[in-house]
Amino acid sequence: MKDIYTILGEIGLTVPEEKKSAFDTAVRENYKTVSEHDKVVRARDDYKSQLDTANNTISELEKNKGDVASLQSQIDTYKQEKADREKAEQEAQKNAAYMARFEKLHGERTYTNEFTKNGVFAEFKEALGKPENEGKSDADIFAALTKDRDGIFTNPNPGVDIPGMGNNQQGSYSENDKLSDSEFYARYYANKNQK
């Protein structure tokens, strides 16, 4: 996933440093990433599925009005589904609260990819529950998780490809490349002394 500043840079636009904070706020308020959109779509689909299940359950209950044992079994199943759904919603709310805390910690750094970000987030959630981290700030826990670990964040100063020396292209060699060191130096000094 590309950073918004990278996308703007690719089309020749730059945001001045003094306006980046206001720009970031405006983008967060008005636009969502594809992954955030997909999460909302999945949640919507989950709720639709739950509604369909509830409607099917009601239909089955209507069919079996006379069968008390079957009716009780379906009621118990429906109660269990409701309890599972409520538990999942609580878990999702707790997860969203953890994510809000986590999102504040990386600062200007960008994760190498979503997989890495999700992995660090999972480690962060796990670390929050450990007794040895009790009383530590989120920033301290995050710093301990990411300290001295390569590959979590993109390099703000990426490397540059440097071509090799000489004209050694497509496997071709000059005559000097085929000589041993002693033969090369002998020719070099012979040519130098002739000048």
C-alpha cells in the first residue's frame, strides 16, 4: 500500500512540511484505505448473515410450534448464537480500542506491509496482557517490541542501485580481464616505460 505522500510525489505534487499535519487530519476525516473499507464490508456481510440466520430461526420456530422439544432446542441454539455474537462484538470493540492505541505509536514511520503491521499489532496486544508490562506505557512496550528488528518499517533513505565498474556488459571481457595479475602489471609497466 502506497503512502499518500508517495502517490502525490509520483504525480509531481508535494505538501509543504508546515501543512502536513492539517493535510493528514483532512485525509483521515474524509478518506479510508481499501483495507478499512473491506473491514466495513465484511462487518456488514456478517450482520446480514446474522440477520438471515435469525430470520431462518424464526421461520423454523413457526413451523415447529407444536413440537415443544424441537422448539426448546431451537431456542437454546438461538440463545447460544446470540451469546456468541455479543461476545464477538465485545471482542471487536476491545480490538478496535487496542488498534486506536497502537496506531498512535509508529509516528512518521511506515510499515513495510499490512502483514508486518498486523503481526506487530498481535505482539503488542499480547504484551499488554503480560504481568511484566504492567505499569509500562504503550510507547515503552511498542519500543521494546520494535527495537533492533529489521524489516518492520520502510527505510526512509532507500538504497541506490550502483552499476558495476568497467564495461563488463553481457559477460564480455576486455583482453586485460583475462590476464593474471602478474601479466597485467608486467604489461602496465612496459607500456608506462615506453611513453
